[in-house]
Amino acid sequence: MRKILLPTDFSDNAYNALKYAVELYKDDDCTFYLLNTYTPPIYQTEYVMDAPAQLGLGDMYRARSLENLKRLQERATDEFKNPGHVFNTRSAFNTLIDEILETVDKEQIDLIVMGTKGATGGQEILFGTNTVHVINKANCPVIAVPSKFKYDAPKEILFPTDYEIDYREEQLDGLLHLAKKYNAKINILHVSSSYELNPQQKTNKSALAVTFGSVAHEYHEVPDTEIITAISDFQSNQGTDFLVMVQNRHIFFERLFLEPVIKKIGFHVNVPFMVIPHQTTT
């Protein structure tokens, strides 16, 4: 039974991510956890001390959260009618990030799927603060689904890498599962520099070839350029249905999420984006 966490603020964007998750895993037995958090803006010690009548406001927010979750649960159950899918609800007075991390740990969540809004006037993803924090802190894979993205079975999966990570098969289990399930091809994208691969990179590349040996895969080398540009160019020229990366703090993730210029121009990806947490070898 696959356990999938679906954070929601009851927006169309969040429901679109829910629909994508349900469709992507329609043939899998899954428990979906619909999570909503609430933090009343006036919930401050100073304010409560001065306004005792507001002490019940938290109960009002909780009741609203529970009622909306119940409606969402009923809507999803009625719309998809999948006997292999169960929808549970979870409401919490907490910050979204903290509650996600607690739920992942408590329920042994396998995957988080959440929506992320497109940048104004374009189709690129401009990652919001919550998405960035979840990707950086969660110890399970995260799929970010672009706003209004319509489900399409992933047949072409793009996997950028610098071969700096010793990928383990269990780490890539979620990716392999989808590739086999949809008979998809994994396009391994390496942005080459003027230098040859070092011995460790060659070893990691060979290990990756073994891991991907059971699925269709192809290697792509592009000249030294920005990884964001390389991904965007590949998507534009050859197309892809799904982007997967393993978080590696030694390469581009710090720049991808923290540099103001990246925040301004957006990350030009208009397909679902899975980020797998880096696992250190024990």
C-alpha cells in the first residue's frame, strides 16, 4: 500500500495536484492523506490576553478546516471511484512545513504531491516558499505539479545528473516504478564541462547504468551551460512528460531555489517535477 501525502488549501491548484496523483497511481493501492493546516492570524499571546473573547477563534478555524476536508474527501471519492484508493483527512493547528514533516514521519509517507502555481504571464513554475521548504526538508520524494497541468501518462522522463552522487536502486525506486509502469524512457541529461569525468563520476555512471538496466534509457551530453538552460532546451527541443532530480546540495539546487535572478525569471518547467532526497551512503 503506497502512502501519499496531499497538502491542500482547498484551491483549484491543490485539487489539480490531487487529480494528478490519483491518475498517476490509479493502478496502485494507495492511501492518500489530505492535509490542511490552519494558523489564525490573530493567534498571538499579546492579542489573546487583551481579547479573551477571541480564545474560541481557533475552534472556528478547526471546524472550517475539518468541514472542508470532509467535502474534499467526498468529492475525491465520488469523482474517482477507485476501490484501491482510500482518502484519509488530517487537520492541524500548525505551520504547513512542520505538519508535513511530522506526518511523513508518523505515517511513514512514501511520497508528497503538491501543487505549485505558474509564474504570472507564463507557463513556467515559480516555486513558492512552501514548495522550496518541503523539497529541502522532506526525507521522501516530492512531486510538484504545475497549475492547470492536465494529466498525461509519463512516457518521456528527463533525469539530469552530474554523476556526483552514488545513486542507489532503493533511492530511485519511485522513478523506476513509474518508468516500468508506463513503459517510459528515461533520458539521462549530463551537462559536460571541458573536463572528462573523474574516476568517481565514471563509477557512478556505471552504477546508474546498472540501476536503469531494466528500463529504456538514453544518455544525452550537452556542452557546458547552465543546468536550467539545458533542461529548458531539452524540453523545448525533444519534449518530456516528467522531470526527476535527486537533490544534491553540491550542484545546482542552492542556486535553483535561492538566487534572486532565478526567482525572477522562474524555472522553465511546465511538467510535473519530482525531487528525490539525497541519501548518504551508510
